[in-house]
Amino acid sequence: MQATLLWFLWQDLLQPFRPAFTNHGFPRFVQWVTGLVLNVEEHTITQSLIGLGQEEDWKHLENFAEVGHWNQPLVERALARLLEDAPGRLWHGYRVSAVDDSKGHRSSKKVWGCCTFHEYTARCPNRAQTVRAHNWVVLGALLHNEDQPAWFLPQTGKLYFRRSQLPTEPDVEEFYTKNELAVQLLHEQAEAVPGKHLAAFDGAFATASVVRPLVCPADDLPRIDFVTRLRKDARLYTPLVPPREGQKGRGAPRKWGKRLPPPRRGGQWSGGWQEGVAFVYGRRRRVRWKEVLCQWRVLGHEVVVKAVVAEVEGYRIRFCLVCSAVELTGLQIVVLFGARWRQEDGFRDLKQRLGWEECRAWTKKPVLRTSWAQMVAMSLLRLLQLRLEGLGQTDWWLRPPWNKRKTRPSVLDVERLLRSRRPEIQQLLREWLNCWENKTEKEGSK
């Protein structure tokens, strides 16, 4: 595969971000993101420039990270519009996004935005349960892939602070809960790209402070549907039947219908069980489910939702799910919720392949911009892979003999492809930077 084709595709993916930066800042952004994907060592600014063979530009890139102009809303909009052309962006008529939080551990309490958290998932007995970390709430797109796991492309994130550990002067930060940050991210995404949006998140976000602002937004914000996990003792009610004309009752009008059995006893819901086969959690599985239209106490009596209880092959415990997009079938709801797990794989790739776990920034802007640049880099790697597949290029990724079940390229495979053409890409990038500087000088002299 020619390096010029790779560079052309990569440059075409980076060009939409041009309005978010100044004439001098955009080439630094291109350097930074390109260096992240070509670098195999620590993902610091210095190491990224070493991967590009442009160590002499370290001061310019350090200044860009610290004080350079960076319009993050425009970066998010540019990435959202790039994703509109990606195959699988529309899934059952919705633009499906996943939102969750993840920690990046830091060893020093002097790092900006670093807080202490209790890590409930620490399985190693030698690992501390209280850690010092950056806690990011991250939103990303889920792309449909027929009979294959969905693709997760991170788009943006917001840093969460504990109220008692907010950064002090001069970095005054307003406190938001994780739920509020998740709602902000989803509404910003929906405003950037009009259309039907659906958010997939775990049961930790299945609270009134999340689902009500999404489905019943204020201030002319777009509605966002959701799919999430139900508590097994969730309070569900049959939709209230409006009274007949002229019929009067005693007392205040009812708001809730008849109480339904809780999801743990979903087999007692009216209607029969349905059966089907769908791609869930890595392979096609038989699914037996029952669905019911109802009111959910958490969301309020004004909205009718669809509750689903499902028995999935290979899982002993039933799935108890709820979705506000009532036109979807129970089987589709199970598939969409199962696709949410791809976000965890995306976090792993961000940390292991792009250095999200080993961020070396200390002050505010570099801390934020380093993570944002890594998210953009990972999404562009996936988009590059999809564009290569669209051109019929399918034989470039590694199929190791020890992993015969591998059926599609990984983030590491795309990085290997770019690194295999590192000398040519370094030369093409240097020529592009020279042309950009000459163009900027001519425009400035006019």
C-alpha cells in the first residue's frame, strides 16, 4: 500500500478540524495527533515528536498545548460530522452513543484535576482501593457492524471532580455530578448533529437526574432516547387509560396505572414469550424475551417506555432493560444494550495503545488537551480503517496464526500500518508543514 494514499486519507480526516485552530495552531494539532499514532513509546509530546523525527519543534508544540488556541466545541462538532459519513452510524434509525466514566491513575496530588476515589472494581488484593486519578466522563459513537461487534469511536469527555477536591484559584471550576456531565455531553452531541439520537448507558446512570432531562428536555433542547438496565425491583405501571367522556371519579385524577410485577418476576407480565437470534456480546445467541409498554417511576408518569426481560444464551441471569424508544423491538433493545460494552474495549485501547493511562501533563490545559487529542486520534484511526475497507483494501492487517478467531483489524493493526510507512509519512508531513508555513506567511504579508 502506498504511503501517499495513507497520508492523503489521514490528511482528509484532519482537515475538518481546521476551523477550531489558528493558522499557527492547526499544524501543531496535526503534528500532535499524527505523532500519537506513530509513537510506540510513552505518549508524551516529546516522544510524539521523536516518532515524527521533528524533535526541533518541541518548544512550539509545548506552547500550543499550554497556551495555544483550542476551540473544543468546534473540535467536537467536526468529529461528529465526520462520523455522519461512517458506515453504520444510523442504527435502527438512531445515532447511537454510549456514555460512561473511567479513571486515569496519577501518582502526584499536585497534578491539576487529580482527586482521590474509591475503586470498587479493584480485584487485585495488592492494589489500593483508594486511588488518585483523573475521572473522565466519556461519550462516544457506536457504529453498527452486521454480525460483528459494534465499533466504538470516542468523541469527547469532561473531567469530574469531587466537590471537596475542586481545583482552587486561579483555576476555579464549577461542580457537576457525573450524571449532569453525562447529560451535558449527550445534549451537546445532539445539538451538533440533528436527528434521532439514542444513548446507551449502564444502570449506574439510570436515575431521574439523567433520564428525565434526556427524554423531557427544557429550553428547546432536542429529545434523546435511551436504553439502560433496570433494577430488578423497579416500579413499573401499566399505561393509564384516560377516563371515558363524562366519567367522573372521586378525588384527584390518577397519574399511574396498575402496578406491574417487578422485572425479577417479568415472566408474569401479560403477553407471551418471544424467541429470536441476534449478535450479542461477541457471537450470535438465542434470545428469549418478553416486553411490555409501561410507565417507569424513575422517568415519571408522562412518558411511556418499553421494559424488556430477556434470557440470553450463555448468561444465567436475566437481562432487565428499559428503553424510551418504544418502536424498537425487545430483541433490538437487547442488541443495543449489549453493544454498549464496546465502550469498555475502547477505554482499554485508549489506555494501552494511545497512552491515556500514562498522561504526563501537569497543568490544566495540557491535561485536558492531551486526553482530547488521544480521543480524536483513536476515532481517526477507526475512520481510516473504515475508509480503507471502503476502497477495497482488506489485506493489510495482521492475522496471527495463534489467534485464528481474529476476523477484523484492531487499533494496533491500524497503527502498525502507519508505522510501517513511517519514513515516507514523516517526509510527507514535513513537506506539508513547509507548504503550510509558506502559505501562512503569504497571507500574513497581504
